[in-house]
Amino acid sequence: MTSIRDAALHADADRPSRREQILRAAAQLFAERGSRAVGMDDVGAAVGVTGPAIYRHFAGKDAMLTEMLVKISEFLLAGGSDRVADAGADPAAQLRALIAFHVDFALDNPALITVQDRDLGSLPDAEAAKVRRLQRRYVEVWVTVLARLHPAADAATCRARAHAVFGLINSTPHSAGRLHRAAMAALLADMAWAAATG
């Protein structure tokens, strides 16, 4: 079964392509050191090839970073939209589905969260704008659900609430190892629910 983590960077968990292996290795290295401190030789060594061999798959680090951040943004938008659709018409059920989806993503992808937070500003303007557009659309999936749960709140307040919930859930690079995964998932889900509905 493909996990959230595997789906975020590649579709086939059992047989990732070399390109997908490179993206996953680069995400881990970028998270540990920052994208500017990682060389192509470092990425190559992480997947068992020479640095120059990486250029057969990517034009450079910016291309890797762009694909990484676009893919996770597309994944979140598609996954969030699907969870809302699958949850039926009840906004509480939709919110619980969104929270569970985002918690799973965050627990399985702490490196990607770190890279997104730290290195989005390193992308060329056009690519950064594409990532931000996708992210705004994902936020709006949450805003639509939150607005139904808080009919007296305006869109700006619902948007702020969504970002606050993301901040809580996306704390996983700092908090994920403190509890077993199931316990951490339950704790994050409970806290996110309280933040989103309180």
C-alpha cells in the first residue's frame, strides 16, 4: 500500500524511479543542511551515483527543489479536495477528514515541511509563484469547510484559522519523534480539531 509519504514524491512505493529516488534523497539533504549547502555530488552519493549523473535527470538543484515543492503542493490540493468530497456533506466530517489527511502527510514528510518552510524563497520567481498558487488553493479547501462550521466568521478569519492549524500540524519536524506515531497522530488531530473549532 502506498503511504502518504510515498505518494507525495512518487506514485510507486515498491519501485521508485531513479528520478524519484533522487527527489527523496535531495529532500532529506535539503532539510538537514539547506538547499544551498548541498551539492550535486552530495545528492548523487545519497543515491549511489556520481554527481554528474544527476544531471541526466535534473538540470540542477533549482529544478529538483521546484519539482519537489510543486509535487507536494499538488498532492496536498488533490488529496484535500478528495477527502472533502469523500466525507459527504457534513462540514464536521469534512474537517476531520482534512485534519487526518494533513496529519498523516506531516508525520510522513517532516523533511519536505522543513524544505518548504526554509527554501521556497530560493526558487526562481515564476516557480515560487506556481507553488504559492497551489498552496493558496489548498488553503481555500480548508476555508470553505471552516466557513460552514463558523458561519458568523468572515473569510479572512477562517483563512487565519486554517494557517494556525497548519502551523500546529506542521510542527512535526520538531515534535514527531517524541511519541509513537499513532499517539502523535491522535494528539495532533485532537489539538488541530480544538484549534479549528474553538
